[in-house]
Amino acid sequence: MNLKNWLISILNRVRSFICSTEGSEISNIEILYIKNIDHVFFNLNKELSETKDKTTIYRKIGDAVIKVFDCDEVDIYVWDQEKEGLVLDDFFLKDRQAVVMPYNFMPLSFFPKIKEIIKIDENIVDGWNILIDEDDSYSNIFDFASSLIGPFYEKKKFRGVMFAIWRNEKIKFTDHEMKIFNSILNYLSNALTQSVLYNEVMSLAVIDTLTGLYNRRFFDEALKREYERAKRYNRNLSLVIFDINDFKYINDNFGHLTGDKVLREISRIIKENIRSIDIPVRYGGDELVLILPETSFFDTKLIVNKIRKKLKEWSATSPIDGFNGEVTISAGWADINEVKTPEALIELADERMYEDKKAYKEKKAQIREDSLSNLG
């Protein structure tokens, strides 16, 4: 018998002994068993306090469960309200060679009792009692012999379910083992909550509150990062600068609240008509900027034209209370192949934006002059 099998046999004997003494005072063997996992909890607490990334949190938790319980697999599912079921978010295996893919989706019919905890505002539900029937019937649905199952939370709201799975080993779990499992679930809930809160705070630091776009502070770091990446891998990168035409006129004649609404609507239109990898920024005042990774000069022109078209449609059909004038924007853009520094990319796009604004003013002046001539 090798060392690993010997340790497993000892662990099962401890489990059997604990089960035979249920209801009695805690035994010395059980105390030793619990003490042996203290270092896992200590390390887990330390590691989780140092990370705010969800994927890393999952990995740390999965590793801890496998170490503590010597299970074959840990699956983490998140609740999808729209689909009414659990969607696989991540999974971890003790033996990477023996891959048995978990279900990608499990409907509510598998766990009808989840309905009871979706609206609970406190993460105090005993997951074992809520999700598992007394006859352990859930193990019959899946291709495994034993499992521990429990819910986890984000900001006191039900977020999902974690499985610890033994493929071939039938185990009678003790109350103490279930308490240990629930403790790990609490670690997961607390870590995810801290991650969400941290990201919310970070978002406030880099998001412009009026428009919902990134702010100038974020822009400086993002442009440098994207520029260096594009240069290193010989990829496209473009930058667009928008300026709202006659914005001062709108503010002076219709009020700053109306000006703010116009700025918000233009920002919304921009965000709704770009890709997830694009970076929209409120550069300052009424100047808005787009960083467009993997985008050529020609493709940038198509994006600008699309945004202008959507803005024109909105301006014609959705006027703001107290203001029904046409809203237009001037734009200038440049791509990475035209410049040698990030600063030069901004300068070239800015120069072209002012050329576009000059053309807009000249066209507007010509229209006014033609109108006066017609009146004469």
C-alpha cells in the first residue's frame, strides 16, 4: 500500500469512528483530524485576503476543498435568473488525467428548494438542509457516489452552489465535516463579496459619474497600455476624439441640466455602438474619446459614421424636455501607423477633430447666409 492510499484509509477510519460516536463528546481523534486542516484554513484566509480576482478566488477555494476532503472534483455553479438554473462557472480536479466534464447547465427542477433561498437577504441558510434531501437522492442524478453541496453568496444575495464530489467512494459525512464545508462556503462568500466591493470602489475611481464613461485618469493608463501592446504585436490601434457642436450654446440657452442630459445621451449612444474591447472616455468637458484596439483607420471611419447616424436618429425622435434642437458632433481620428508615440496619436486626432469642427462652422455659416439671401 502506497503512502497516498494509506492516508486515505486512515482518513476513512477516522470518519467511521466519528460517525460511530455521533452525539457523544468530541473525540481526541476528531480533534486531531480538525487540527490537521487548521493550516489549510490559515493559508486560505491569507491568500483570499490578497486577491480580488474571481477566477483566483475559485481556484484557491477549489484547492482547499480538495486538500481538506481529498475529494475528486469541485464544481462551482452560478445562478442564472433568466434561464432559471445553475450555469457552470469553474471546476477543479484532483486527478487532471481523469476528466469527467460536469453539466454545463442544471435546471431549477434539479434543485427546487433553491426557490426558498433566492430572495433571502442574509447568507445564513444551511446549504446542506436546503439543497439535499434526507435520502441523499441528489447523488442518484449525477455520476458520482458522494457529494457535499452548499450555496454561496455575494453581498448577502444568493449567487450559486458549490459541489465537492467523490466519484467512486460512498461516504457518510459527519456533522463536523459538513460544518467544515460550510465554513469554506463562508470563505467563498466573503471573498466574492470583498471582490465585488473592491471592484465597485475601483470603478468609482476610474468612471465619470455623469456619463458612465471612463475618466481621464483611466484614459492615460489605458492608452499607454494599448499603444505598447499594439506596437509589440504589430496590431492595429485607432483613437477618436468627439466634440459636441454648439454645446456652449445649449448650456447658455437651455441650462446646464439640459447640457448634462445631452452629454449623457451621446455617451449612451457611443457605448451602445462599440465593442466590449473598445474604451470610451470622457476626456474633459464635452470632449469624448474612443480607444479602438484592433481597428484600422478605415474601420474607425465606419464606427464614427455609425455613431453619427444613431445620434441623428435619436436627435430627431427623442428630444429632451425643453430642447428640441439637432445635436451633432465633430470627430477626428488617427491610427497607430501614422505616429510614433501615444501623445502624437492624441495630437493628430485632436487636430483632425478641430478641422472637422471648422468645416461644421463654415457649413453652418453658409446655410445662415443662404437663408438671409433668400429672405432678401
